[in-house]
Amino acid sequence: MIVRTLKECEASERRVKSDNWESTRMLLKDDKMGFSFHITTIYAGTDTHIWYQNHLESVYCMSGDGEIETKSDGKIYKIEPGTLYILDKHDEHQLRGGKTDMKMACVFNPPLSGKEVHDENGVYPVDDSATG
């Protein structure tokens, strides 16, 4: 069994920050579960281009507000507590923080190794090593 607290993970190398967000990666590839689990904060007023070409992601909003725009069709969806969005087609999107920071629970498949940040195209690189 694996037991971790958000507090201990936030005080470790599992916490990764950028200008627009911070992500505490509580479950990673090395844990050999086949997915990774993150608590991510999207900062208020930010606008982030994301395109997970190598990963599928599900995101549940626990607090805050914002919106997501799908680039393929320009549809905009409001995000508020209780909203789940699923990037099941490697959807290229803009993620915008609203008036307050959004706290999100995120699941990635395949799992992240832990230090990934978006490249210039909004992509996390693929990790070609064997998954556990």
C-alpha cells in the first residue's frame, strides 16, 4: 500500500511550478499503477495552451473558476467546482484561470514521471521507458 499526504508531497520534489500553474504529483510512473495522479492549481487570470499528444487526461475541479476552449471547434466550457473534463482525444486546448485559482485533481495515462513541463507546443514529452 502507498499512503501519502498532499502536505508532504507539496514539501518535496513532487511539486512542480510554472508561471501559470503548479502541480503536486502525488502518484507517478515509478509507483507502477499505470496512471499518475496530481493536484494542480491553475492560477487566476492565466491562459495556458495545452496539447497532450502523448497522454490522456481527466480533470476534476475541486474549487475556483475558469474555462477550457477546444482548439478544433472553438467551443468554450465553463469550469467550476464539480466539473469533470476528459481529454479523451488528445484535445488541443486553452485553459484559462478565472477570478480565483482553480484547484484540480488530474489523472494521466500513461503516467508522468514527475518533472514534466509543457514544451513550446503545450505538450508533455512521451516517456519511452517501460511502464509499471
